Amino acid sequence: MRSWHVRRWPRRAVAPAAALVAVGVPLAVAATVLAVRALPRVDRATLTTGAQFANAAATATILLDPSMLASLVESRRWRQIGRVRSRRFLSGPGWWAMLQADVRRLRRHPSALLIWTALILVQYAAALALPGLAGAAQVVFGYLATDRLTGGLRSISRSPGLRRALGGSDAALRGIHVVVPAIGAGLWWLLTVPTVDGGPPWLGPVLALGVVAAAWRSGTRPPINYGGATVNTPFGMIPVDLLRQGGRGPALLAVLVLVRLFLG
């Protein structure tokens, strides 16, 4: 009995470049059309604001000082809020009032909590896409989530006048303003524990404390000193002291990532 076989022609593999062009070109055309239509609605105030952000971003990049851009963004954000309704704090000692003020700061800055929550979803997505790097991703995203909650710590550390007005030692003021980031880091870490496995039992708590310490070092970084040492190399002068100051916090984060990769 004769059997008939249907011959199927092999499908041609679609090149990644062709797929990117097929998706990217329509998006680029649509974005260009929308941008051209929005030009008549751009006023002088918008152009001035954009120029300030561009200058601040360029200066922060050249001088390796992200705080220049961060301070401008924060001042713009508080100007957009404009006026708020003041409420009394619960009675208690001074540290209790400052802790309530730090919590209220987050209520008036909801984008920090939104980013904190979004990074939880990003961690779960990273665990599904790259399960082998889920532990390292947890450390990095945990640091970014905690850093979003350090607004009060940065304000206290960068303003000697504010510290003198509040009274008390610098260590006590910074310790009060690290409570909210530490609690936020602990909650974030507990919510993302199901995304990682492996490693000794003590590794998770140690890494969580390390993430808080890295956020602390970033939030309490003093103003950058540009008179430090430089090293002459075949590639030009490298400001090693400037890199050291800018790496305060991220350097500890890199150590935590390596620990997680080797022990996870």
C-alpha cells in the first residue's frame, strides 16, 4: 500500500535585524509625527525648564556628581506640589516628630513608593527570565528600591544648617532618618525572597543589611572634593579620588553582588 507524504518547504528564519526594523520603524515614525504635532504647544517656560535640566545633566556627568541633577529634580518636584495641608504630629520626643516627618515626606512623594513597588515586579520578571542571576538582581534592585526612600537622609546630610536648626548630634539625626529606608528594605527583601534560592541561611539577612548600608553610604555622601589625587596613565589622567568619592555606596553594592554570585 502506497503512502503519500506531504513535502513541506523549510521556513526561512527571520533575521533579528529585520524584526527590529519591522517593529522600530513604525514606532519611530509615530513618535516623530506626535512630536511634530506637539511643537505648537511648547511654550517658553517649557523650553527654559528643559534647558536647565540639560545643563544640570551635562554638568553632573562631567563632574561625576549626580547630586547636582538630583537636587534640581527635587526642587522642581516640590515646586509642582506648591501648597500642602499641614497636620499636627503626634505628641512625643523630638526624634518621634522627625520620624513622622520622614514618613509624611513619602506621602507627599508617591512616585518613590511607586518605583519601590515596581521594582518588586521587575525582580520577579528577572527571576523568570534569568533565574541564574536572580540573586544578584535582588541585591541591585533592593538597593535601588531602598535608595528611593532616603530623601530625608539625603536632605539632612547635605544641609549643615538644617542639622544645626534641628539640634542633636549628626549621628543621631542620620540614625533617625535611616529608619524608614531600613524598614522599606526589609519589607522589599521579604516580598522578593520567593524569587531566589540557594546559598546558606545567613546569606539573605546579611545581604539585606548590606543593601541598607550601601544606601546609607550613598545618602550620607559629603560634597565632592575636586582637589584629590589623579593618576597619569597611557589613556590620560584618571581622577582616582573623584571616582572613590562617587563610588561611595555603589562600591559596597558591587561587593554584595560578588558575594551573592559566589555563595548563592
